[in-house]
Amino acid sequence: MRRIQISTAALLLLAISCSDTNGLYDASGTFEATEVNIASEANGVIKQLNLEEGQTLEIGEYLGYVDSTQVYLQKQQLEAQIKVLLNRRPDIAVQLSSLEEQLRQAKREQQRVQNLVNGKAAPQKALDDANSQVEIIENQIKAQKSTLSISTSSLVNETEPLQAQIRQLNDKLEKCKIINKVKGTVLTKFAEENETTVQGAPLYSIANLETLTLRAYITGELLPEVKIGQQVKVLIDSASEDYKTYEGTVEWVSDKAEFTPKTIQTKEERANLVYAVKIKVPNDGYLKIGMYGEVKF
């Protein structure tokens, strides 16, 4: 962000309260606002830009977009690669179905032998063999599940770098959208539709004109009478009357003295040391950047 500079012509009578023969004001200066340059966040051709100088914008307002075709195609390619990888995942249920059927048969045999042993129709060794067969198959199922799980996890892990790239592309796609980030009025439009832009290139400048700042200069004699938060009267020229009056608030006082700007005409006035002050003034629509204003403390 940068401050809109005071115009040269407006500095002709700054900070010379002693020269105010009518005693109407103590200091004078010009109005300024904080100007923000909104830059492109993407490279490409501007496909849409609904923007005009003097237009009032809200934060988050959609203005247009930069061509995002190539970014979108890259995203589709990565999504296809992920799909191919995940299709290679083993179907655990299918892979285990044969062993699970063997286990069901082994358990039926185990139960049959158990009944025979209980009826003294079969030896204990037959039951031990049946129990052993069940245990062997259960262990085989556990080992197969572990192997298949590792294989599945490995394939999923292979997709992580691709997923990260997709997140990056999603971010780029979002940045292709031109979204206003500062509430205010468009001062200058730097780009047009169908022009090629690059990341960081300014698209437009905007400033909040609801409140303007009057930068003025006061002499060292007046400095003890000025403090931050002080309410002051700000006067501007009016066509219907001598002055139009506003209520302003001192928001900053320089702690360093400087010489009166060189545009002051006489040598004596240029030698005076003055202090810069900033006064916040609510704007009713009449105040403009660069307009001359006077202050009464």
C-alpha cells in the first residue's frame, strides 16, 4: 500500500498560521487516501473483467477471471493417474473368499469330530488334528489380510504426492478468479479483457473514500495544543458559502520537525520548521483526493 502524494499546488500555503490574517484556520493541507493496487495472482489471458473506474466495490466481490484451461487440464491428468493407481488395489473380500470357505469347512469338521470324541466314537488325536487345521487356516487368513492391507496402503501412499499437486492446482484455479479484497472506489484500471497478465501485475487501484485523511503542517508554536484523538474543525471552499465545515479527528502527529516545503515562496517561510499531522475526516461525498483543506484547532 502507498499514500497518494500531496499535489504541488496545494503546498503553497501549508503550515503558516502566522500568515492567516483572518484567523480562520491554523494549518492547511490536502486530502489523501490509502491507495491499494490489486494485482493478478495468475498468469494468462484475462477472459473477464467487470470493472470500471469510479465503481464502488465490496470485499469478496467477483470481478472476472484469468484463463485457467491449462491448469484445469493438469488437474484432470493427475486425477486420472490417481484413479489408475487406486484401481490396482486388491479386492480383499475376493482374495480371502477361498480361504474363508476352507475355514468354514474346517470348523464344520472340527465340530463333527468334537461330537464323535464326546460320544467316545473317535480318538482325541482326531480332534487335535481338526483343531490344528482350523488354526492353520485362520493364520493363513491373517497373513493374507496383512499382505493385502500393506499393498493397499502402499498404493494409497503413492497417490499422496498427486493429491498434493491437485491441491496446488486447486489453489491456482482459485487465484485465476479476480476477487476484490478491499472495500472502496476504483481509482485507476490498469488492464482490460483479452490482455495477457502475469502474477503480480496490477489490475486496478482502489481506495476507501468513506473517510479521507487531511495531511497538514503546523508550526512548533502550535504543537503543544495538538494531540492524537483531538477533535478539530476542517474547512473546505464552498460555492454557496465561504467555507464548508467538517468534524475531524487527529490520528497522527509527527515527532520530527521538518522544513516548510520548498514550494512556499519566501525564503523566510521556507526556513520555518513545521510538524506534519494527519486528520481523519468522514467523507459525505464532497471531499476528493487532492482537495485543499484548512484546519482550526
